[in-house]
Amino acid sequence: MDVFSNLAHGFAVAFTPLNLLWSLVGVTLGTAIGILPGIGPALTIALLLPVTYKLDPTAAFIMFGGLYYGAMYGSSTTAILINTPGETGSLVTTIDGNKMARKGRGAAALATSAIGSFVAGLIGTLLLAVLAPEVVKLALLFGPADYFSLMVVAFAAVSALLGSSVLRGLVSLFVGITIGLIGIDQQTGQSRFTFGILELQDGLGVVLVAVALFAVGEALYLASRADLRREEIIPVKGRAFMTREDWARSWKPWLRGTLIGFPFGALPAGGAELPTFISYKVEKSLSKKPEEFGEGAIEGVAGPEAANNAAVAGVLVPLLTFGLPTSSTAAIMLAAFQQYGLQPGPLLFSSNSALVWGLIASLLIGNAMLLVLNLPLVGLWVRLLYIPKPWLYGGISVFAMLGVYGINRSLVDVIALILLGLLGCMMRRLDYPIAPVIVGLILGPLSEIQFRRAVQISQGDLSVFFTRPISAALLTIAALMLIGAVAAHWRRSRKAALA
């Protein structure tokens, strides 16, 4: 009953004219961003943080939530039409979606993608509304040692799962933790890594680092590539529609994809890539026509797209209840919470219930908006693909510099933006993941505080991390993640050597 009353309260917040407008802005901008390959919701939210820091927090997060959902929708358009996903979650969609487009069935592929995304987003958001309050009750049982161990799990997950190797993931993580140490120590008052520069006393803001790595770094990386040429774009013929057979072959994959994607989104660094691959394998194994997979099977689009969008709703469960980001976009949204002086966690549901439930309700509203936007306006969105990439990323770089300078009007911030942008470009060139840097930057200082609190409460006894059942279980999970990732990498290397 509490869930329904909370959702009713959320709809009362989300249905105000201004919040409806921000939701529409979010889903529209998100769809446009998802269609542009290489941009993505993380980069866009990072760019908007400097612009929206004076906006009402509830309105800002309603827009960010709509943008996140919209980007997942839009990503499938490029995956189907030019064989290039706007987000990694749509990688699997390229296998059969582009084949359908080349056979003249692009409209059906786009339709099953849009409707499947709507179904998954609707069910996933309802599961978020039901499960989040229950997870909050669990979070209230956590002490400082447990929270520190939970963050260690997040560190292990992003290091093990987001890089091409555990070592590369750990290097990226420690780069982020080191950047997070810059400034004044909150407990001792001592300056750390400021090199006598007064502007660094408050540290490097998460907004600055996120914009530098995701926007400037991406722009410099693409500028350094020689393959900035126009892709072959397959035009959409007719309106997006599905035949009766298409509906019959799609509705079960939509439901199965939703049930696969949601739990993976809630896992640390679970992301959308793994559940989409699992969904594809499941649909191929259950299909009566497995020979069509890889040649244009509609189930190969319906299932993975549902899993992709359900994972987005799953990502919000640990973000809102524990303050733990399980994707790069969630890490940027956590930075947005900190920008407004808010800390996601159990207390957020009681201290800012209008924000939390307004956001959840707005996702249901935005999901319906997205269906209306995606089906009839596909031809319009595809026109965005003709924007030359040098113009696009040149504009992003200028916008990033103006936004960061506008926060504090500091040239030191602009210089740091450029230097960190070069770092982001170099990391991409050397195949080091970016997301662990942001996670380390945000969770590093928080884990330090929880570690110190736990040690102070235990009067210096470090065994508290192993004697508390929750903490010990979490540390065991972290160790198993790292060991499993190292073992998997060793097996792949050995197979490659034997081959």
C-alpha cells in the first residue's frame, strides 16, 4: 500500500506543468543524443551539470532521468540503420537489426525496438518502485565497516568488468581515487596534492572531471582517428509498423528480456551489455527458427532491446538506496546529487521523498512520451546522423569549456579541464576504461570516511571488517570478483596463445 501512496505522491509532483516540460525536454534530448554515435547519456548529463546547477533539484533529476531513458531508446536507431550503436547496450541489436534494415524491414525493427523498450521501461520502473523501499530497509542495517566493504565491492566490480583487463581497470580506479584526494582533508584539515595552488584547496569538482573525461577526452580521441567519414545510412521506408506475425514473435522476448535485464542493471558494474547478450542467446535457443538469427530475426532485436532498457531501471536501485553507481551514467548522476548537496541512500527517501518519487513517477510518464516520439518521428531523428562529426565534437568542446568556466569563473578549472581531457584521450588510445576513474573519484573520499569511522569505533581494531557478517560477506564477494576476472583473462590469453 505504501508503494501506491508514494507513487501517487510522485505523480502529483511529476504532473506539474513545469516538471512535465522538463521530462519532455529530457526524453527528446535523450533520444537525439542516443542516435548520435559516441555521445551517450553520461557525456550529455556531464555537459548539462554546469548549466543546471541553479535549477530546482527535482526538475533537474526528472530531466536527467528522461534523458537516460531516451538515450537507450535512440541508441537502437543507429544500431539498426547504420550498424553503429549509439550506446554499448545496443551492440547486440546490430546483429539482426541491421540485417532487417538491409532487407527493407527497418521499420519493423525500429517498431519492435521502440515497443519493447516501452514494455521493459514500464515494468522495470514499477519494479524499481516496489523494490527500492525494501532495499532501503536493508541499507539501514549497514554500519561504517559494512559501507566501506560495499564500496570495495563496487571498486572490484568496475575494475574487473569495465576494462579489457583487471590491471587496466585498477589503474583507472586508482587514478580516480588519487584525483579525489586533492584538496583539504575533511578530518585533519591538511592540504593534499594542492601544490600551493589556492584554487585546488576545495579539490577538483566531479563535474569538471566528468566533463573533461567524457566530453573533451572523447572529442580529442575522435579527432585523433583517421576514420571520421560518413557512414552508410539506410533510409527508413514507410512508417514504423509490425505485422501480426511480428507481434506474435516479439511479445515473449520483450517479457523475457525485461526479466533478464533488470537484475543485471542493479548489480555492481552489471551494465547493459551482458544481459543483452544473454537475452540474445536465450531467444536463439528458444526460437523455432534459430537459423534466422544473424540474418534478420525479429526476436534478436526485441529481446536484447528490452533487456537493455530494463537494465536502466535496475541501475537506479543501488544508486538511490545505497548511493552506489553501477554504470558510468549512474556515476555522473551521483555527481549531480552531490552538486545539489544531496547524498543518495536510505535517508534520501525520507528527507527528499518528493524528489525520489517524483523522479520514479516521471520515468513512467517519460516512457509513454518516448513511445509517441519514437514511432512517428524516426525519419526526423535520422537526419541528425548527417551532422559532420568535426562540427559536432567541436561544438561539444566549446560548450564544455564555457560550462566549466561558468561555475567558478576560474582559469585554473579550464586548464584542469584541458589537462584531464588529454588524459581521457590518452586513456582511450591505450584502452583504459574511463568509468572506474569517475567511480574512484566519487567513492574514494566516501570510502575513506567510512574506513576511518569504522576504525575509530573499533578503537583501531582492523578485524572489525572481517568479524561483522555483512562486511565479511561483501569483502569475500569482492575477492571472488577479482579472482574470477583474473582467471577468465588468463584462460582467454592461453586460448589465444594456443590458437
